[in-house]
Amino acid sequence: MTKSKNKKIALITVVIAILLAIAIGGTYAYIYSSNTKVNTFGIGENVSHITEDFETPTDEQMVPGVTVKKDVKVTNTGMPSYVRVYVAISSSDFEETFSIDWNTTDWTKGSDGYWYYNKVVGEGESTSSLMTTVTFNDKITDFKNKVKNAEGISVYEETVQAQGFSSAVEAFNAIN
């Protein structure tokens, strides 16, 4: 009998141990739960530069009626972006000596003085030309006789990611 009684006690002990393990494990699982989810964020990069084909005019070319090439575009090598360009002319006297053939079909001049490109510029793409030529008028002769220092037209460009915005103006307003 002792053997039989020992077997029963051993069996009951094993069953109780299993039930305790299940009860403790179940209680632990009920009280403690863990879950991990990794969210990966990719950082985009706006990379752009001015592409310009400009023929520096000689003194002989700076006469009324002469047109010189000044083809200005922006090339985007980063993520799809909106583009704006600011054109600074060194003096108002110089500005009165020529006219620029602005591309008002693809570009819109904002009230802030920037020219906004009307389309998204994708990676590896360029805008259409903002301008292609500068033509001197009658005031260039008097200007050349008065001014001895260099005058010029400077072009500055900026880009902002296109995603999440419906226009260039909206995108730039969001960051200003």
C-alpha cells in the first residue's frame, strides 16, 4: 500500500505543481503584457541648385537694342519640391536700363518679391526657364557713362518639400 499511496501522493503533487505553474503563468500573462512596434522614419533631403546660361556682355554689347542670353533654371536632385527664386538687381538705376523676358506662364511673382514655380519639381528634374534674355534700352548709354563699378543681377533659389502641400506659396508660407 505504501507504494500505491506514494504514487498517488507523487501524482497529486505533480498535478498540483502543473496547476500552480499554469495559474501563476496565466496570472502573470494577464497582469503583464508587452508588445513592441518599430516605426521607421526616412528623412528626405532638398537638394537643388541654379542652372544658368549667361553670356557676360562686353562694353560694346551694352548698347540699346542688344539682347544677351540669361537663361535661369533650378535643378532638383533631392525629393520632389516646390521652388521659389528671388532676383536681386544691384541698383534701381541699373534696373531701368534693360528689360527681362520673364516666363509668366510657368512662374508667378508673389507679393513678397519671389518668383514661385507653378509645378512640383521631381528628383532629377529642372524647372522651365524663369528668364532667357536681357535686352538693353536707351538708358544704358547714360548709365554706362555715369557708373564705374560693376552692376549685376543676382539669383537666389529655395526649395521646400512638395508632399502635403497643394501649391508653392502654401508650402513656403508653412515654413515662414
